[in-house]
Amino acid sequence: MAKEPKGLHEFTVQEAQNATMGQAGALLTNDTGNDITAPTGAVWVALQVIDDVTFTTLTQETNLWYGSAGGAIDLDSNGDSTSTIIFPSGITLYGRWTNFRLAGGTIIAYPG
């Protein structure tokens, strides 16, 4: 029987290490028309860039966002915009995101 997805902090050490290596599954997407939400009980822990990517939305998990109350990164003001940043193919972005929307490109998203 498959386990329900849960945050990495609820796994054993071995399970958490496996999850960070893709054992919790993955999603390959180039969808620019929809928000891509993490599975229930999980967040996206790694975004591997396959083709150069720009984001319309990149929403950090609210209770862990350093220096803020959390929420969506404002893509249009105060120098923290990622809508004009091209993340090149071959890199992996690590963090804890609840959802994202691509403006362009292709990624593999890993839940954890």
C-alpha cells in the first residue's frame, strides 16, 4: 500500500534522503497556462531546469520563508522579480514551494 505524501520532516532519515533523490516521484512540465500545485501534504523541494525557464509565479511555503510572513514572491517589484530572470538548463533550484507557473521553459519538479 502506498504511503500518503508528507513533508520531509515527517520521514525517517532514510526516507527523507530517498525523497530528495526523486523517490517520491517527479513531474516533467512545460505548461505555461496553469499553476502547478504540489501534491496534497507535500511541497516542491527541487525544480530541475531542462530547458531555460522563467517563472510567472513561484510561491514559497508560507511558514518557512526567511525574513517574511511568507506567500508568493512578488514578481513585479522591489528587486525580487524572477519574471525577467532566465534560469539556465542544467541547474536545480532547491527550496519549499507550494506552487509555480512557468512563463516558459521545461522543468522536472520533485515533491517532498
